[in-house]
Amino acid sequence: MALPDIILVDDHDIYRDGLFMLFTLKKVANVIGQASNGLDFLDLLENNKPDIVIMDIAMPGMDGVKATELALNKFPDLNIIVLSMFDNEEYYIKMINAGVKGFILKSSSKDELIKAVEAVSSGKSYFSDALLKNIMQKISPTGAKFVAEIDSLPFTKREMEILKLMCNGLSALEIAEELYLSKKTVEGHRTQLFQKTGTKNSVALVVYAIKNKVVYV
């Protein structure tokens, strides 16, 4: 299978150089362009059609949030993975709603970054479990609280149990261990939650739960 074409968008030359070397030496992707801010990135898109964009958030001139919104408005099928710091929570919902395919922490390992690129290039989304845990800890340090009445909600009792654990940052494997289920069973319930809420990934599902007051903080 051909390697995906990637554009790197980050205002730090050293960080971009590191990503270029990683993707090239590991034969993960072809880096077809680099930009140090959102404006330069949008210019690159005029003549380059990448399979994936690795997008920083905080940049001079035009930040990653605005650049992402403009790019996805013009090219809805563009696959964007956001590079995030722990203090970027205010931008998460905006970029998820815009349609990014993933979030990964800048402090993540090389292996996780490669995993994210491979997942998105195969048509999936990738959201760091560490990032999801951090979102919930910032929103509610004591953990997510759920409404007592569930009869009016479109979820089964088991789905509510799984949703609660997801909102508290547990991965599918951790949920399986907590509820004494197989990972495959948990993933099946998670798929049902995505379908019922019209979401496509765990982070978007957590956002849905907060917006619709399934969870309150």
C-alpha cells in the first residue's frame, strides 16, 4: 500500500524536522509540504492535496483552529490530526465539531504518533486516551456525574455504564476489565453509542454527553 502524503504545520522548525525524519526514516508517510502557520498552510493546499495534515494549534499569524476550520470548509474530506498540549482544552470542541480526525499530545511517544497516522490513513479516527482523561479531569476533577433518570434517554443500562466509564477516561480494555466483559463486547456497545448519538469517536461522544446533560459537572 502506498504511503500517505502528509503536510506538517507547526511554527517550530526543530519539531517539524523531527517529524520529517521520523516519517521518512520509518517509512510511515511522504512529507509533501511544511508550513509554519495557518496562512502558509492554506497557500500550500492550493497546489497540494495531502492525505493527512499534522496540525499544531498555537501558531503566529493564523492559529491551527482557524486554519482547520477554513481548510475543512473548503475540503471537507481532508484528514487532520491535531497536535495538542495539555492546556488546549478550550479548542477541543471547536476542532472536533469542525471535523478533525484525531488529537494527539505533543508529548506522545513516536510509536503513538505513528499509530495515529496509520489509523487515520486507513479511514479511522485517533484520539489519545491520555488526552481524553485530561479533558475529563479538567472539566470535572472528581469525575463525571450522571443524571439519575435514564428512562428518557436512548441508552440501555449497560450503555450508560460504559458511557460513564468512557467519560471518566477509561479505554475499551480498561472498561472491559472494570465490567468483567470482553474488549470486543465493550467495543460493540461503544459502536451502538456512536450510532445513537451521531458521533464518530470517543471524544465527540464525551462532548455529546456534556452538551445534552447526560453528564453534568
